Amino acid sequence: MAALANQTWDFRVFLDQKEIGTHRFDLLDHDGERELVSQARMAVKVLFVTAYTYDHHDVEHWQGDCLSTLSSTTDDNGEKHRVDVQRRDGATVVQTLEGTQRLGECVLTFAYWNPAMLQQTELLNSQDGKHVKVKITDAGADSIVVRGVQTPARRYELRSQKLSIDLWYSEQQEWLALESKTERGQKLIYKLR
């Protein structure tokens, strides 16, 4: 895969047709070591009352396509999560509020910005530190609206026991969009600003 230069993905987040927040990813290249900063803020209101809030902040460091460190904090509607990851001594050590686990030396998160993620069968969830078995399928050529312009794209389906996510990438393998089904059957949609 080609090395990624400094890049930003700034998404508006919708629940079905209603805008509920933002999720921004800033990728910085420091002489071959990449740093990703991710910040998500969402709130769902029902009849002017906030029914759900989500706040996630994540800083990841990458060497090549392998995660070297990660530090995240998440407030998922009052449920607090903290994840700290360090790659050392041939393993990736994941610490959460629930405990510690050791994974293989090269671990990837749900790093949608990195096309190498599409080749994985397990991904680390930066929100809760769980290592999730996934099946990612190339669903073929498609097109989507990006910033008001109909754009040729390739769609991928990411599935796990609890996740159903569709991802769209440009012909140059740049991440363009995301759509996921919630537990209640609604669509969570990411649209680039």
C-alpha cells in the first residue's frame, strides 16, 4: 500500500436522516511513523430531550501497518471506557478497565482510513479494547455522493457477530463513507464534509 501523507477525514454523522454529530480523523506522518487523532461527538434528541450521547477521543501511533500505541477514552451514554495499548516484546498489550490481554505483534484497529484494514480477519476496537473477528468482503463497484458530487467508489462489507458496516473507497483507495446498522435497525451514516 502507498504511504499516506497528512490527511483529514471530517465526517457529519447521521442517524437515518437526522444529523446527530461529527467524527473527525487527523492523520499526521512523522518521518514514517503515523499518528492518528480521532474525535467523535454525538447526541440523539427525542422530543427536545437528549436520549443518547457519545464522546470518544483516541490517539494512535502506527509503524507501517502495525499499531504501536493507542490511548482512548469513551463515554458511551454514561458507560465509561478507557483503552491503553503498547506494542512491546513481540506482543501488543491491551489494557482496559476490565483487565489486560496480550495480542500478536501486528494488530490493526478499525482503521478505515488504512486500506490494509480491508485484508484483516481480526480488528481491535479502540473504544472498548475488544479484539473482534471480522469478515470483510469486496462488494464491487458502486457510486456514492461525496460533498454533493456523484463519485465512483468500491464498496466493502465488514461483518462480525455484532457489526454490519458498509464502507466506500475511491479508486485510489481513499476512505469516502461509512454506513452501519444499529441494534435498533437504524442506519448510522458518515458523510464527508
